[in-house]
Amino acid sequence: MKPVPLLLATFNPGKARELAAMLTAAGRTFVTLAEAGISRPYDETGATYDDNARGKAEEYARLARLTAIADDSGLEVDALAGAPGPLSARYGGLDLDDAGRCARLLDELGSVPEEKRTARYVAVVAIARPDGEARLFRGECEGRIAAAPQGSGGFGYDPVFFYPPDGVTFGRMSASRKQEVSHRGAAFARLAEFLATEEGRRFIAKAPGERN
């Protein structure tokens, strides 16, 4: 019997690349939302990362009849009382792109000194079956906000998220290194550990309506 594929439940191309690489490294096969015939975005109205990640995974699992993996993530800046947080993707309005949101963030911080520009990336990865059962896994990565964008790699706030242990922003970090240290990498590592357990194998095997 062929391994049961997991649904990669995101329309964000940056997240899709990272999650696909992680699933491949974990030896899992997957299908995309487009391959599953799904084109309707999920409306992220939850107040927390947990709400949004679980909501997306459950919705797309139900529509595709496949066990789905989704995540919600955000940037929490201490000088902004934890903003933008779960609203990171909509920070400054839906008309802004990644570069625009980074510029808005830097403008909000203004002349805040380096030692007070502490921040963290947070990610919650959810895996949900078509019957609605779900598990959540959280990861965080501590850093600070750079004075100006550095590098063009990654996506979102990566060009302004400075990672002190490596002395570079995520925008200048290799994809493989980012996977090792990032918030999403940490959350996914916990998911991978779960999938390797007997409970995790049963979780996928029992998912009703999945394609073999």
C-alpha cells in the first residue's frame, strides 16, 4: 500500500516551500491544495495562532478528505507590546506586500535602541483529520528587529528579523539553516516526532476517507 499523502494546507508560497521541504525530509508524501482541487482561501479570523492553524487544517481536511497540515505564525515585537502577533500577515492593511509590512514595522519602531528591539517568531503547526480530530505543535525563535532590511531570502519579516547566534537576518540565512533554527522548523520537528510514534501512525491510518 502506498503511503497516505498529507495535504499541504497553505496558499502562501513561502510557507509551502518550507513545509514541503520539511515533509520531504521527514519521508512524507503530500499533495497541495491546488492538486486537491481547492482554491478558496481560509478566512483567518481567529484571535490566536492555535485558532487559525487548527481552523485551516480542519477546514481543508474536511474538504479534501485528507489529513491536512497547516500553520499559523507571526512576529511578536516586545517594544510594540507583542504586535503584530497573529495579525502579522495583515499588519498595516491587506494592500501591503512583505516589503511594505517590513517598512511599516521599522517605521513603528522608529528610534527604539537595539537592546529594546527584541522579538520572536512564533509558529503553531496543526495536523487535522477529516473527522475533525487535531493536534497542535508550537515553536518559537528569539531574535531582534534590525535597523534596516538585510537580504532577500525567505519571506514575510525575514529581512528584518535578526538572529543573534548566527549574526544575520533570516533574509540572509540559507534555507537549510533557517529550517534548523526557525520557529516553523521547531514546531514541525515536534510534529515529526509525533508522526514517528505509534500514536502518530494511528492518527494518520485511522483518518476516514483518505486516498490510498
